[in-house]
Amino acid sequence: MDKNIKMKAQDINFFYGKHQALKNVNIDIYANQVTALIGPSGCGKSTFIRLFNRMNELIPHTTLKGTVSLDDTDINAPSIDPVQIRRRVGMVFQKPNPFPKSIFENISYGLKVNGIKDPDFIEEKVVKSLKRAALWEEAKDRLNDSAFKLSGGQQQRLCIARCLAVESEVILFDEPCASLDPVSTAKIEELILELKKDYTIVIVTHNMQQAARVADYTGFFLLGELIEFGKTQDIFTAPKDKRTEAYITGRFG
Amino acid sequence: MERHFDAELKDLNNDILKIGTLAQEAIYKSIESLKDRDKDRAKTVIEDDKKIDELELVIDEKCLDLIARHQPMAKDLRFITTGMKLNNELERIADIAVDIAQRVFELADKPLLKPLVDIPRLTTIAQDMVKTAIDAFIKGDIELARRVLLADPEADKLRNSIQKELVEEYMVKDGSASPRAVQLLLIARFLERICDHATNIAEDIIYMVKAQVVRHHPERLKG
Amino acid sequence: MKRKYIQGIGFSGLFLCMFSTLFFLGLIIYFITVRGAGVISWDFLTQAPRSGMTQGGVAPAIIGTLYITLGAILFSLPLGLACAIYLCEYSPKGFIVNIIRMSINNLAGVPSVVFGLFGLAVFVKLFGFGISILSGSLTLGILALPLIISSAQEALLAVPQSIREASLSLGATKWETIKRIVLPAALPGILTGVILSIGRVAGETAPILFTAAAFYMRGYPKSIFSEVMALPYHIYALMTEGIHPEQQRAIAYGCSLILLFIVLFISGIAIFIRQRQRAEYG
């Protein structure tokens, strides 16, 4: 492989209390590529993706064994501040979750908590992020309106713009289109394909066709294990594992 | 639990077998009409080809429909795209049978140029290759597909020797024999083309079963 | 058919209950207004009492109530809010939190006269603040504490977890998230709780009985250590210790009317804020 590895997960075993949710998972996430994680409900893919920005720590009684690294640095090392990791690895959630603030303030929030005070710089960043997230045209005349006035698809793009403003290097998408209509979904998929030029993207989706459309690499999870991982076109035209084939041809269950 | 989609795939499978059977029959009838110099039989081959053409269109549309509606993946996807290819190959084989049948009108009223030995042999090879290829499809058997591919060089050789004989022994030496010789030459070529189509089918089947492309890459056969 | 009949009875019963509640409220307002409205005048509201509480106004009592209430809130709001934040955002869920919650609920159930005695023993005597605005405020503050903690907790819990996650995932610390996102979002709810506490505290009599209230003061309180007149106590005193019952009864009803008005007005504000909050965030 000539591609750079941006993030790595090695020998991951993860527990909620006594229950093991992830078993011996090893994945390389390549820089400037879209990696999709697919699998049936409850297979561990959402749990897994949250390891990349240390969001699982917020849940009590969880145990992580194994290493997760960003640019070859172990992100769980005692000397590493999770807050810094979360700035570099952003997340877009399943249901859009804008803050109860104006559109402008939603985006400037990330900048402010990271210590940026210069109002001109902030304004410039907000505009840039909105443009990049393909939301500028629709939002430019109402930056001071409440974020809740936007439609679902627009709110999700706002959440993406938030990540772009703090200049995350990796963006994690946890079923971002699950609550959106097909037109909004298509816009976000288009956006993802655009963004991968500058960002590394990992997307969890239960929609296989979506993975087929946007991802360069795909990993299939089942009951906490990574069954197969490879180039998307290989996985979808000629998967190696019978379970992968059963899932993607819809013969599951 | 069989899904609607599986039923539709089975349906497609049967359609392909049907067009395969019709193509095989067309070859058989056209060769028989040639042997028996039976113009009526030749005519039925030509007319029956319309049915085959219609069936090809129906199958093509079914395949497109399955892709649009079901977004098939993996082996389903390979099956459907291979099905489309087989469909076209078999229809062309049937067209070649028509071409052969049309030779009957040229040759029926004239005396036989020479006792036919090699052409029947080439006919047998061609029919065998087509049958084995279709068998390979039914059973999803790569070995059968390989057998088809391995038989092709012999078909080529045979055609070349027929060609050589007809040109050197008959066309050069005796000008008046040329018209008949040309017809026999054409028949040999037609038969060899049938073999080529059979090999195409075999290569497609290897892809369908193993996801391995051997077309234009015979060295991959060893794998 | 029978089910419809039973449903009809049910609805009628509910309607009757609602009606009787409104009826009693209306009755209270009516009685007090009828007996007390006659006394209300601008002078009544702005002047000090004269002639042995038979003339003049009750301004000092109004002012006193205001001071004590303000003091109580100044004490209980920061403390209660901090406690609620700790319970909701920081403490590990489980056994300890449940014990704390239970204790807070028990505190809310303590009778107000017991609070008064507590205030007397601790603030007036032990700390030596004497009968004063300070003692009264602290005592009432403790009474208000469970109310504020409960409503603040409810407001904080109502903030959806998803926006906390969103904030953290952008690289904010937990405290930044609380300060910039959670508190502003919970503010209407917290405010409602504060305002309702004000309403409650303003009308309490027993806690200030031993800790702050004086029947009569010349002039207005000079510092937080001085005694103060207060409306609830004034009503009590007029009805039990007054020398001129007929006039004083009327004044007592007038004070009741003022107090009632203050409490209803404050509840009204709380309801208004709540409605607006609901409209904006759905």
C-alpha cells in the first residue's frame, strides 16, 4: 500500500462492563480516503468509531484494550489530552445536534473554545466553513437566525461546518443520513466525496448502497468482529468471506 | 426463505437456459439441413431466429430491470451481468446458425465438392463446446468452463487446415470449383466463430463463479 | 354505548375537580379582595404605619419582605445551582447520588416552623447574627434550597445529551460545555425555579418569626443586621396582637391582598417564561 495511514486500531477489545462489544479488531484508516463501516444493528460499528475520538470514555464502566493511534501516536496515552484529540478528530452524529444558538454562533463556538478571539478571523472562518459545507448560499442571509430554523439536511451540514471550522484532520460520520430524506442524503454524500480531498473520513452506515457510493474502503462488522476489510469495489463485487456475501446480498437472517 | 428477488433470479436463469437450448437447436438444424440439402428445413431455421431475437431483447430488459430495482451485489451482480453477456453470445451463435443455413441455398442444387470429413469434425467440436459451456453455466462448474477453453486451439487448427485444403486443392487447381469451395470455406469459418463465442461464454462463467477475469489473460487460467 | 357513557362520567368527574379547584382559588381571591381592597391606596403602599398601626401604610413591611426574599435568593441560588450542576454533570451515577437526592427531598419536607427554630438556634444565637435580615435570609435560603436544586436539576436534565456530545466532540472541556452550552440552554428552567421559590419564600411566616421579624420598627432597616418588618408576620401580628381589631383587621386583609398579588404576579411571570421557552424550542 502506498497510501498513508492516518489512524490505526490495533488489537482492539472493548467492554461495556462485562459484555465484550469488540473483539480483536484491527483496521488501518488511510489518509484522504473514505472508509465505511457496515454491518447489522448492534454489531459494534458505532462503538468502534467512537474510539477514534475517545467519546466512549464518557460512558461509565467501559474498558478498552488495545491501541488506537493518530499519526502513529497512541491517543490513549496518559500524557495525551482527550480534548486535543477531539479537536483533531471531529464527529458528525446520527441526529443533527446544533446548539440552541444562532447559525453563526454554532460555528464560532468551536473556534472560541479553542482560544480564538479575533472577531475578523472568526467571521472569515465561519464563512469559509459554511461555503465548504455547501450551506453558504442557503444560510448567508440568516446567520443570526436560530439554527433550529434550518431543515434537517441543512442542520446536518451545519454540524459538518462546525467540524470544518476547527480544522479537524479526521471527520467521523456516525450514520449521518439516517434521519434525512433522499435529496439531503445525496447532498451530504456529494459533500463527503468533496471533503475527502482535504480530510480523512470514516463513516458508519447501515445503508450498504451508501457505502458502495462514497467509500474507498469498506469494513464489515458482525457481532463485534471485523469480518472483512478491503477496497469497496472488491467487497461489493467479490467478497471473500461468506458472511460478508450473505450480508451484502441481503440474504442475512 | 426464498425472497422475491431469488425467484426473479431463477426466472432469469431459466430464460438463459431457454435461449441456450434454442441456439443449440438452431446449430443442429442448420447442420442437418446442410447434410440433407434440405431447403425447407433451412428456411425454418431462418424463420425461427426471429423468436430468438425477441427472447434476447426480453432477457436484456429483465437484467436491466433487476439491476435498477434491486441494486444487486457480489455474486448476484456477477450472475446478472454474466447473464447479459451470455444472452448476447447465444443470440449471435443462433445468428451464425442462420448464416450456415443460408449456405444450403447455394449448395443444395450442386454436386458435393468432396466427401466431407473435416467439416463434420469441426461441427462436432463446435456443438460440444457450446453444450459444455451451457452445462458449465447450469452447474457453475469451472472445470467444464476450462475444458471449453482448452478445446479452442484445436478448433482453430482444424479450420486453418480446412481452409488450406480448400484453397490449395480446389480453388487454385480448378477455377470452376471455386464457388462451392468458397461456401465450404465460409461454413468452416462460421463454425470456428461458434467456437469462439463458446469460449467467451466459458470465460464469463469463470468470472461469474470465481470473480476472476481470464479474458485476454489466458495465463490466469492456471490459477 | 356503555363505554361512551362511562367515559362521559369520567370526563364530568374530571371537570368537577378542575372546577372546584378554580372555585376555591376564586373564593380566596374574592374574600380577601372584598375585605382588603378598601384599605389599598397609594399612601398605604408607600407610608409607614402611624397611630398604633391604625393609620398610614405598610411600606416598611413591603420593603422588609423584599429584602429578606432577595437575601434568601442570593444565598440559595448559587449554592443550589452549584449543587445541581454537581449532581447532574459530575457525580458518578449510583448509590451516592441517590442518597444525596433523598436528603434533598427530605429537606424539602421539613415543616417551616422547624426551620424557624433552626434559624433561631444557629444563626441568631450560635453565629450571633441576632434577629436580623441576615438570619432571616439564611433561614429562608435553606428552605428555598431544595426547591432551587430540584428545578435546576430538572432544567439541566432536560438539556439533551446530544448537544453536550456535540460540544465535547469539538474539543471543549466538560466545564466549558456546562458554562457555554448547558447552562444557557437550561436557563429558562432554572429561572422558573428561582421565581417560584421567590413566591414561596415571600409568603413564609414561621421561619422569619424567630429570626428576622419585628412588629414595629421606626424607620427602615439600616443594615443586614437589623430587624425588619415583613408582610406575613405583619398579618399575623395584626390579627393576634393588635389593640384596635376593627381597623387592624382591614389592614391585615390589605396586606394579604398585597402578598397574594405579589405571589400570583410572580407565578404569572414564571408561567410566561415557560411558555415562551416551549414555543421557541418545541
